[in-house]
Amino acid sequence: QERLVESGGGLVQPGGSLRLSCAPSRGIYGFYAMGWYRQSPGSERELLALLTTNGRTTYGDSVKDRATISRDIGKDTLDLQMTSLNRGDTAVYYCYAKSLVPDIDYWGEGTLVTVAS
């Protein structure tokens, strides 16, 4: 059973920044793609950023100017950095990974980010 373990959530002040990390049990190069999604109450799960093994990145429209997805090779984690947070960024943030063979999507349990003063 693959596991994706998120860390870095918590309370952030408006205008602040955050850094989330995801540690996959099979390592960050063990999947075709890895990324981050978020979901707030009453809303659908939303793509924030996606990174494939060949280095291609995709960002969601709501965060593309404020987010950076990267691999920390030393820690073997997938990281998401976001700046200029506002209350609309309050949500549960999920790590995501896709395996092609077999074709399986994996999700972490989520980490809550609350933007409030």
C-alpha cells in the first residue's frame, strides 16, 4: 500500500507564505507524476500544481503566479511553496501521485491550511 505523507500545514497569516512537503513511500521518482490539490468546504477538489518525471509542470489558474512545485532530492519529498496567501486559500491540501503501470491515483490524507489573522 503506497502512502503519501503530507506535512507543513497549519495557521498562516494573510499575506504570508507556506511550504508543504509530501513524502511518498516509494520515493519521489517512483511515480509518473506527483502534485498538489486542495479542497475547501462546498467546493470541488482543485488542482494546484503537477510535476511529471520529465520535469513538466502544470499550475492551476488560481495559484499559478504564487505557487512553485519542486522536488527536494535530499529529503526525497515533493514540495509546494505558496506566497501571498489570502483567506480564500484556506482548505485541506492533498498530495497526489499517479502510477501508469498499473494505472492508479494515490492521495495523501490531507493537511489543513488555515489563513487567518
